[in-house]
Amino acid sequence: MFKSDKNKTKAWKKLESEYKRFKKVEMRDLFEKDDKRAEKYTLELDDLTFDYSKNRFDENVLNALLNLAKERKVEEKRDAMFAGKKINSTENRAVLHVALRNRSKKAIKVEGKNVMEQINKVLAKMKKFSDAVRYGEFKGYTGKKLTNIVNIGIGGSDLGPVMVCEALKRYWMKDINCYFISNIDGTATAETLKNLDPETTLFIVASKTFTTIETLTNAKTCRKWLVDALGEHAVDKHFVALSTNKEKVEEFGINPENMFEFWNFVGGRYSLWSAIGLIICIAIGFENFEKLLEGAYAMDEHFKTAPLNKNMPVIMGLLGLWYNNFFNIHRYCVVPYDEYLKYLPSYLQQLDMESNGKGVDKDGNFVKYSTGPAIFGGAGTNVQHSFFQLLHQGTDIVPVDFIVPAISHNEIGTHHEILLSNVLAQGEALMRGKTVAEAANELKKAGKSEDEIEALKKYKSFTGNRPSNILLLKKIDPFSLGQIIALYEHKVFVQGAIWNINSFDQMGVELGKQLALNILPELQGKSFALNHDSSTMSLIKKIKNLRK
């Protein structure tokens, strides 16, 4: 963004000034001075509530952040994406995952062609096939219903479907079971297959080019397992492909009629809305898949039309940037308080870190400022007993997103009230903290001696002033899940637009894969190069000796 200080925008310089003014302000003081703070800094969309009041900002900081979004032309860049412009500059592609969930009758064009026609055609094919599997019309080779559905993919072809399927497990058809194979580690395939019946298993191979080495290796192993049990002719009834490479699909033995297309304007980490979501359709039914699309579309419309100061993805993105670039906080935590959402943090890791983990801007310059933060998280309350110690008392501040439904799918006794009390308490504790004096007073009330109080009071204190957002849902259902996923997609977009980076390529994934292809024949004894570093050469030798 900036080659030198003189290139900084007016809004960026203003934010540097605001940081100096504001960096020592305590959030507990902001709440005490303004009893309307939560009301002012809460946004609602349908049954989704976004409370961002527990963040380190005031009205002046927020205005400066909004001015930065305007200066960096976030609205214009957003509109270009929705209009099908080729905003993926390094690959010269449009970015149209939003078209996949376009529930209006409006055309979305790329190079003058309405892409909605082909999208709706594939959706109709997905509905027909998923219904046929669910209701036993598409049967296996021996005539049995296909009840074990195995998705073979990696990256976005795995993380999106597995996250959504697990999040919506209460909506699965009763006799359908879903499995996912992604890791090239043979254990992943072996452990999945050992409890399956070939006669009732359907494999979905997800690879746009049908050449992804991890996916195709796993698919070939599954193919051999099936053929060994049922014979070569069974492949046609037990494998389908999510791909664009008809020749490779046919070569594998899959009927091209059972190939579902998706397009180069859809990146892998944005692809669950496409044919990549076929396993979702089979598990929860196409009607519920449509509700997932509708929830995302509702967030798309909000992102497109809401003013910046009332726009959830914009506010979320700006606050993240505020911490990343001015407080120098380069990590971010997402904690869903719902067991069904346990895979959401892993999904968001790819969405955020693959999108905005970039070191070159769209003008071809190496950046001199921080871009995407490191993301981690897990399901509450489990993670309260793992990394929350660091969140509350560690030397590094970590902003947190808490996500929680007001109503559980499993209202057992007081479980959910206890869960809700925990998530609310965590946000309050991070914000308020506990001063040394407050800790000393508590110890005194507990009957501790003066010596004990003096020894323990600092250990019992919490600095507080640690930011968090609360995303409150009514219930985890297809519509609300669609909203949440789209919210994070657009938050990532906002930050990438301000950092002037391309959030839609992933070239950082490639180098290690390229080198692995060179090393593989060496491990297999087919060749040996002398152009590795001494560590790699030594390790190749040791591995070969250990595997003899």
C-alpha cells in the first residue's frame, strides 16, 4: 500500500494518530461512561445479532476506519466483484461465488454471458441426483441403496463440505452417513474404508482438473477397494465426479453423466455453494441446501446495500485491520459455542489465511505492512480448558469472535444455559479483567492473611481490555449457517481490498507441492538429485534406510 510514509493515505495517517490517542483507553471506562454503548454498536440481520461493543474503539476511531474503507474504495471493489469483473488479477478471473447463491432472477454476467444459466442447470442436476440417492432411485451395482457417502477432496473441496455437513448434522437423512477423505496419509483412507460396505458406498471425487495428486491417489485406492470387492463394472454405479476434465473422468471409469461441473470463477475455498456441495445436498436434502444458499444471499444483499457504518462484514473487517495494523496484533481467535460448529475454525483458517496471507500487492510490490493474521480456535467450552489461559493472562492480546445459538438442537436439562452463561462470561471477563486491588479485596473477603494476599494478588489479577465480538444466532440451521459463512467471506474481502492484495489466488500453496514432486522419485529410488540442501539430502537417505 505504501512505498514510503509520504504515500500513506489521509485516513491511514489519521488512524495512526487515533491509535496514539486511544491505545491506553480502557473498555470498562467506555462502558461506564456510555450506558448505550452496546445498543450503539450492535447490528442485526434477521435472527443474527452482531455485538461489537467490546472492542477498543470509540466514535472517532470508527469514523477514521470507515474513512479508510472509503479511501481504499471498498464499495467500488465490492461492486466490481458482484458485477463479474476480473478482480482476481493474477489469474485474470472473475470472482463469483456470490453468483452460486444468487436467489434473485437477476443476471450476473462475465464477458457479456449470463453465468446464472449454467449455475442453475448444475443446481437442477444436483437436486435430481441427490434426491435419487436419498430415496434409493440411484442404486449401487448390486441393487442396494447407497447410504455411505464418501467425499474425496482436499482444501476447499473438503473443508467446506465437512464443516457444513457436521454443522447441519441434525438435518441428515436418517439412513445416510457421510465420510470425508482428504489427507494423503494412507491412514485417512484405511480408517474410513475399514467399516464400510462396498455395496452401499458412493464415492464423490472432487477435483476441478482431476489431477490433484492427493485426491486422485486417495480415489484410486478407493477404486481398487471397490473393484476388489465388486468388480470393474461396479465403478460406474459407485463413483461420481465434481470436475471439469471430462476426459480424465471417463478414463477413471466414471460416467460423464455423473460429472458435475463448476467454474474457474469459483475458488476452492469458496466452492461449497457449487457442485462441491453435492454431499451436503445428499445429507440434508436439496431444500435445506437451498436454505443455506438463501442465508448466504441474505448476507450478500446486506453487504451490497447496507451503509458502511451499518454493514456487518465491513465493521468486522475494519476492527480486525485496526488490531492487525495499528496494535500489531497478528493473530485472531474464533470460538463457536456449539458442538456442531467444531469444524468452523478450521474452515475459517483456510478462508482467511489462504486468501489474505499475501506479501505482494496488486501492483506487484512487496508489501511493507502486515496483511492476514494467523487464525486459530475451537469449540467452547472445551477450549476454555486449553488456550483460554493465554487469552486472559498471556502477554499477547488475541481478539476473539464468539459464536453461539440462543437455542440448542439438544436442550438437555440445564446444559445450554450453562453454555450460554460461559460464553457471555468470557466476553465480559476479557473486557473487564480484574485489577490487582480487586483481586486483593476478593482474597481478603475469602479470609486470606495479609501475607497470602500479597503473595497471590497479582496472580489473581487480569489486565482485561481484551477485545471480542459476539455473534448470536437463534439456532444453527441452514439459513443462519449460510449467513455466518458469507459474513466471514466478505470480512476477508474487505480486508484484502484495503490491503490492496489479491484475496483470490493461492500461489503460496504451490512451491512445496512442486518440490515434493521432485523428492518423490528419489524416495522411490528412481533418481537422486544433488541440488537439495544438506538437511533434505540427509533426511532422504535416513528415510530410505528406515523404510528398507
